[in-house]
Amino acid sequence: MNFGLTDEQEMIVSTVRAFVEREIYPHEAEVERTGRVPPELAQEIKRKTLELGFYACNFPPEVGGAGLSHLDFALVERELGRGSMALTHFFGRPQNILMACEGAQRERYLLPAVRGERMDALAMTEPDAGSDVRGMKCTARRDGGDWVVNGTKHFISGADHADFFIVFVATGEDDTPHGPKKRITAFLVDRGTPGFTVREGYRSVSHRGYANCILEFDDCRLPDAQVLGAVDGGFEVMNTWLYATRITVAAMSVGRARRAFDLALHHAAERRQFGQTIGRFQGVSFQLADAVTEIDAADWLTLAAAWRLDQGLPANREIASAKLYATEMLARVTDMGIQVFGGMGLMDDFPLERFWRDARVERIWDGTSEIQRHIIGRELLRPLGS
């Protein structure tokens, strides 16, 4: 097996890392302080990403994207993970579920999203239905030739900047031996649609400036033209396009862990106590050794899962393993970094306390650690008939 990157992949890594260091790092402290990204800065990041040729790099060339492979895109996300998510959001990676657009939907949603003219947000989570997608209470019922949507979504990332939303709602229910089973449909919903309101969400300790919002539907009418994929086919659309997003979380966790590790490593090499640098004490050097081993393991686990997708191989278990391990590794590494820095690690003069806070949500969104373990266990036992 060849574990090295190609010249093109090395170029992707160096280009994106340089962009993050030059265009993202200088603005992080201000975003952290104010909890917002100035609109003019957001547009500047988007413009520079477009000029760089990386906007919507996760989309194929036939729709205007860069056509990166899953592995190449994981490398991009890994480098973006080094920077503030509130700012790298405008690097522009529309939901690849938009590839399910057909007919007029392509001109109205897909292509403008790829060109950076319109931004999207994905809406699935509800107050009473997080990981339990089948438990969603937001519903759409037929009324004449329209669908009438009622209900609430919350924790919707990027909704404050979105021009349209990809919303999953229940459109029916089937009786099964295991009880009622809801049918799910995906809809494309424009901001400003009557009966649809976007409200400010909750204040989170993780990823300040990367806001979450609450979506409310009150007799919101949508025509059939707004259905993404087939009616009652939401799970098919979801499973085709969304499950690989867990690789994104894993890759970004690796990138953020490496940045935290680099800070701790340099501090250990410079900070002197008892007549020598603290890195010479085994109590510190062993922590660094364990951390870099875990980071490397998470990195290769993530890249291997992306490689399997590119080869057309089954990858559900591998993706779940990468998401599980990388996010839990990030928590350990950021905690280690603070320990090496000592009391100063908890001060906002250094970004480590931010990395530590930001790390907490990674084990929750895009499927909790418990859900990932469930997926892994199911994939192991299913072939054995259990």
C-alpha cells in the first residue's frame, strides 16, 4: 500500500493550509470576542475562495465544482479544521445532497450554490428528534396540489446565512411489526417563504460565531416542485448523499488536534522549569508522545475511510470508526494541551481553551459517539445473522 500523498494532494494541503493561516487565523480572536462574523469579512473569504478555485470543491466538474475525490476532500477539511469554523464556513462546501436536484431545481438551487451565489443549510434535527430521525414531529400533509408543513427544527447550523434550506419532514406513517414507521421526504425551502420563520438559536460554548438557528413552520405551503428526490424517499436521498459527512467531522477534528498539539509541543520546548525545558520531563514528553500517536491513528483511519469510498467499497463501519475515534481523540489532545500550558492554557490569551470548548460538540453532532458505536456493532454482527 502507498501511504504517501501525490504531488497534487500535497499541493491541495499546502494551498488550503496557507489560506487558513493567512485569511482565517488573523480574524479568529475578534470572532471569538464578538460571537459574529462581519458580513463584509464573510464575503471576502468567499470571494478569495472562489478565486482560489476551491469553492464547492466537493462537487463534480459537470456542475462547476473542482471534482475532488473523497480522499482529496478529506484533506481539504483536515486543513480547514485548523481554523475557526465560523470563518471557514465561507470557504464554501454546499451540501452534496444538492446533487439530487432535478430539472428546474438545478438552475434554482444546485448551480447557484456551486457558484457561491446562494448558500444552503441542512435541517433535520428537532427538539424531540435528534439521532432518532424517525421520531421527527415536523410534518407535511397534502392539501390540493401543495404540501402544508408544520413543526420546528433546531440546532440548524449556518441557517443565519442560508438563502435556502434542505428540510426533512414526515410525510406519512406505515404500520410495521415493530410499530409505526414514519415516511420522510426532503424539501427545498427558500428563506422568506410565507409560513416559514428563521429564529436565533441557542448560545453555545462551542464554535462561537458559527450560529445555530431555530426554524418554525406554520402552515407553510410548498408545491411538489420543492420536493428533493422522491416523495417519501427522504431516507434514500439521505443515505445516498449524507452519510459521508461524518468523514468531514473526523477530518476537521484531526486538523484541529494537530494545531493544538503544535502549540503544546512548542510550549514544551520553550517553557523552562527547574533549570530545563518542561519537555525534558517524562510527565510532559510522554503526554506528547501519546497525543501524536493518537492524532496519526485518527488521521489514517479517516483517510482510509475516504479511500474506501473512492474505491466503491463498503465504508459505513470505517466512517463510523473514524468519526468516533477522531472526535474523542480531539477531546483528549486539547485537554492535554491545556495541561502542558498549565494555568495559562485556560486563559483566552491562547486559543487552547477555545479548542477545548469547541471539541465538545464534535462527539454529538452528525451522530453521537453512542450512535457511531451502534453503527459499528451493527455492521460487525449483521453478517453473522445477529
